[in-house]
Amino acid sequence: MTRFSRRIGPRRLIPTFAAPIAAIALLSGCGASGPEMASVSGKVTYNGKPVSRGLISFQTTAPDGRNATGMIQPDGSYELQTENPRDGALLGNYRVSISAREEEEILMYIPKKPVKPKRLIPEKYENPATSNLTATVASGSNTHNFELTD
């Protein structure tokens, strides 16, 4: 047996590598997978008709929460995402804002005044402080429909 093999025998290898392997296992996500999320979908209508385009935003009321957004489809439906498409939102209470405007036209000239796109819903819904829209996301599947009026 060489001098080197006596110094680093099997008894010394186990404690040497056990601590780093345990640390890697803990840091790589073994155990809890983070805060609970739930799917959120629904429909947005204005005066009884589907809003055909836009963005819906759920803004958390929790100091450590995260916001979620969704694109409004031509039939007025939406699905929220926080990080990845259709991953939903964290559980909790939210203030909701909705922005819906016509597509901007591509002009062949530079206008003297900026051309503002036409709003499809009243401006008050674009700000969570003035929209008066709220939602609570609970465990499981959530459906939140928003019926907007003038």
C-alpha cells in the first residue's frame, strides 16, 4: 500500500463528500417547490359584448406577492400567467386592471400630432385604483369574469 492510499482511504472519502452532496441536494430544489399557484381564466365583456383584444393585469395586494397578466383573446377570454404561459397566479387577493385599444395603424407619413389608438373600454379600467375590480385566487381552478359598463 502506498503512502497516498493510506491517507485517503474509504473512511475519509465518505465524510469529505457527504456534506457537499447534501448541500447540493438541498439547494437544487429537493423538498418544497415554492408558493402555491392556481389556474385563473375568465371572460371580459363590455356592455354585454366580448372585449376582442387587450391585456388584463392582476396586481397583488400582498407585499411579497407577484403580479399576473393575460392577453385577452378575440372571444373575450383570457388565461393568466406569472412566469410561464398559463401557469396562473399565486394564491391571494388582487386588484385588477384591463387595457383594451384598437390596433395602431401603420401610417405612410409622419402626422403633425400623435395619433392615439381608440379605447375599446372606458379609461377608468386601465388603473387598478379606479377600476374597482378585484379578484381572489384560491387553490384549484379559478374563473373570474369581468362585465364592464360605462
